[in-house]
Amino acid sequence: MLEDVLLADSPALEVVHPALTSVEARAQHRATIMEHQLNVFMDTTYEKVIDVERKLQERLEASLQTTQSEVLATAAYAIRGIHKRVVKFTFSSGMF
């Protein structure tokens, strides 16, 4: 703090102040560029995550449909087998 007061009264301030202002402006400009790059990166990453999520959802739905079809086919096959046995038993037992 004392250094600030001493510097404010010294002729060095006339030399240092423009340099500090220039450094601050460059730092602010660089920070703005980096913020923009970060936003672009986050947007791109978010889009990729959404795309992966959509693809996984599509695969899950396809898998569920396949599984459902397989279960239905197995059930239909089992029902046909049971039906054949019932018909065979019915005719062999003389009920019809």
C-alpha cells in the first residue's frame, strides 16, 4: 500500500501506467478469446453427448423390440407345442 502511494508520486508512474494498461488490455482480450473457445468446446461436447445419448436410446429401443419379438416368438412356439399335445391327447384319449 505504501508502495502504491510512493509510486503515485513518482515519475515512474508515467512509464509504468501505460505498460500496465497495455498488459491488462491484452490479458482481458486473451480471456475473452479463451472464454469463447471454452463456450465453443462446451457446445460441441454437449452436442456430442446428446448424439451419443440418442444413439444409445435407438439401440436400446431396437434391442427391446428384438427381445420382445424373440419372447413373443418363443411364447407362440410354446403355445403351438402345447396346443399340438392337447389335440393329440384329446384324440388319443377318445374324447373326440
